[in-house]
Amino acid sequence: MSKAAELAKAGETLTNQPSGRKNLVTNGAMQVAQRSASETGLGAAAGYFTLDRFKMSINDASAGRYTMAQVADGPDGFANCLKISTTTADTSIAAGEVLLLGTKFEGQDLQQLKKGTSDAEYVTVSFYVKGNAAATYTCEFEDHDNTRSIQQAFAVTTDWNRIELTFAPDTSGPLDDDNANSLSLNFWLHAGSTFTGGTFVSNAWKDTVNNTRLSDSQTSIFDATSRTFFITGVQMEIGSQATNFEHRSFGEELALCSRYYQGTIGSGYFGVGRTANSSIMIQVPLTHELRAVPSASLSATTVTFAEPNAANFNVTSASIANAHTTARGGAYYINGTVTVGVGDNVFLSTDYINMDAEL
């Protein structure tokens, strides 16, 4: 694309900002933490640990360990942020090590990017960051449908600063129009030489080759036990210019998060004895339809039930299994050791159930 064409495209994008909701990131203000407000001893495995829609990913596990928390800190206009704190340093980094913070998108929600066409849009990512020391990290879009990616480095200081990064359009590789993981927005916090050994080209879409994804100036969050990383106000919007952060109410943000995860629910859910002394079938309604049929889990191995006009009783060594389920809810079996008769009417007395349909 010629310089003149780039300028024309940029002008067109600025004048065609979509009306209504502009921020494609869910929970960018770090409001919703259904799983937990804080987790410690992390680093050996990937997962969604605290803030909804933000996942920590690893490749080869590092010796480094960290805590992750929703904390009441932020620039003006923000009540919360996500804080990552190193608790065990990793001074001998293996080549394949990775730690990144990311949020994932369904392809059907990104068709307006027109990726893979001659009309592909510029996309701007903005966010507020700070740390306890100067650092350089990397922001990346990773296209999972076409194995392509684009990166830009950004600097962190000890003060809250807003980073604004405009990413070039990609005329190769359209995103699938479905509910699967098509694109990730990643923040690289730690990596070995497998990801830094090649020639880093900033802000250029390319077939993903690991050794070109990060620059040699990339900082490792595990380089000292005192290292911290704070982030909030994450916004992704169509266009070549960052605009003011789009604040949404807690209720709206929770509803958006609930498409992917509904946690610690169940109190008052009705059940009936299925198998004497070993199984109860319960009905699990959901507040919102999930992205897909969820994976169900329990937050404890001892689950408390009650019978009408009777004392509470426990199911020990409890587990949960699908009976008849959809993305809108359904029936589940709570199995374990319990004194219950076939056909006995019972109900859960405490919240124990987690429904996960994350990307």
C-alpha cells in the first residue's frame, strides 16, 4: 500500500468510527472478578485466575512465580486494575519459556475488522500501565485462524501512563465467522530466546514465526522478586486514533463476562435424589446463555444440601457430571457419599457450582 493510500485509509477510518459500543474488549476496566480477587503461587500452569476474560498463558513453565490480583488502584476515572507481582525470580531463563496476559475474541464478533480483505481496518489498542521499575513489554495480536501475528513494544514507567498503539490492517487471512477463538490480544511479560532470537519488525502482519515475535529489549517480569506490572483501561477499537475509554456499568460488564463464565452459583437450586446414597440430580438455570455448552466444576468436595423442613446434610467426595445440558443450562448429577433416597426433594444450600465456556 502506498503512503498516499495509507493516509487515505486512515482518514476514512477516522470518519467511519462505529456508533454505539466501540470497545471490543470485555472487562477492560478490571471490574469483574468472579473467580477470585487474588491468587498466589501462580506460574506453573496457564489459566483464568482472577479478572474475568484475562488469561495467563505459559509455554515451558518458568521457575518464576507470581501473584495476580484485582486491586483498588488506577489512574483518574478507574477504581480497579490488574496487578501482577513477582514472588520468585527466574534468573536462568530456558529458551522456550513464556508468560503472557491475554484476552481472546470470537471470530463472529470481529467481522467488522474486515480482516483478510482489501478494506481491512486499522485497529487501535490503548491501556494504562505502570510498574515498580522501568520496563519494555510487547503488545500483540495473534490470529489463530490463519497463524499470523503483529506486535509492538511499549514502555512502562513507575507512573500511570496511557499507551496508544495503532496496528496496521491485515489484508491476508479472514477471521472465521463463528464462536471459536479467532484472535487474541496478548501482553508479553516474559519469554526465552526462542521468541527473541530473530529480526523483530514492529507493526507488520506476518505468518507467525516465534523468533521474530519479540525485540531484544523485552523485559522479563521475573528478573527480580520486586517486579510489578499494573494494567487497566484496556480498549480495542476500529480506527487509527485512540479515543477516550468507553466506561460501562458493572452490570453490563458482568453480563458480557457471563457469556464465558458463571461462577459460584447454585444456592437454592432444586434437586431430587437419583440413586440412593450416591447421587442427586439438580437443575441448573443460567443467568445468560453461555458461548458453548460449559464445563461444570465444584468449588468444594463437600457440598451441603437441605430438605424441606429438615436439617442440612452433606455430600462428601462430591463431583459433578452432565445429565442433560445446553449453553442455557440444564440438569447435572452431584455424585458422592450421601444419605438420600430416590425421589427425595432437596435443594443446594450454598453456592458451589462453576460453569466455564471460556475460549
